[in-house]
Amino acid sequence: MDKQAQTLKIKDFERRCRQSGLKLTPQRFAVYRALINTDAHPTAEAIYQEVRKEMPAISLDTVNRTLLTLTEIGSAFIVEGTGQPRRFDGGLEDHQHFLCIKCGKVIDFHHPPFDNIQLPQEIEGKFKVLRKTVYLEGLCEACQKKDTL
């Protein structure tokens, strides 16, 4: 991510913290920076290992709670999956996810028609939908090639 995009994301993060009445702590900044500086959709453990380089005394619990707080204020999303540790995404732009069920890699893609999924009639008007996501599972190109060797 370029410097300008990172600056805009951090300003948005600061705004969301202020709107939510959260202090802008060094731990929050470190966790958020680690999240937005990767496209790997990391687990809390992976973020913890990265943040520890800068803040050796930080705990995994603090990182986990901070990541959950980031999702609550809308600065991150949880990438839902089946049978895997919870993964996080700091990319707020419209996009979808593909999970390789063999290697576990989560890949971002964007298919604009998925942005405007129509709600089923039994949901429409009865629930307040806050977010619609598309999540696909299968085999990535690398794993498909391995299977054919």
C-alpha cells in the first residue's frame, strides 16, 4: 500500500476511534498498522507476532481484544471461514474473499455484481442488514497445479 493510502486509512481509523469514544493508544495504532500493512488476512496470532517486534510486552489477549474492537468500530472485518482460526481484514473497500481449502490462503477479489446482492423477500424489511459478504471456497491456482503433478 502506498504512503498516501496508508495515511488516509489511519486518519479514518482515528476518526472512528474518536466517534466511538476510544482512546488512540499506541497498542491500537500498532495493531491497526500491522493489519493494514498486509493483505494476508492474518489471524490474531500473526498480528501478535508482528506487533511484538515493536512492542515486546504486548499480550496476545490485548491484540485479540483490539482486533475485535477494530471490527466493532468498522475499521476491520472478520473473514468468516470454516474450521479455521478467525482471520481479519483491514481492507474496507468493496471486495469479496476466496479461501483455498487446501493451503488456507485467503485471496481478495472484486466482482461488482456481488456488491449489490438482492435480499430474499423473507429478509427484506424484516431485518436491518449491515453488511453483505461473498465468501467462496475452493482450490487456489498453486494448489490445483500441485494436485496435477
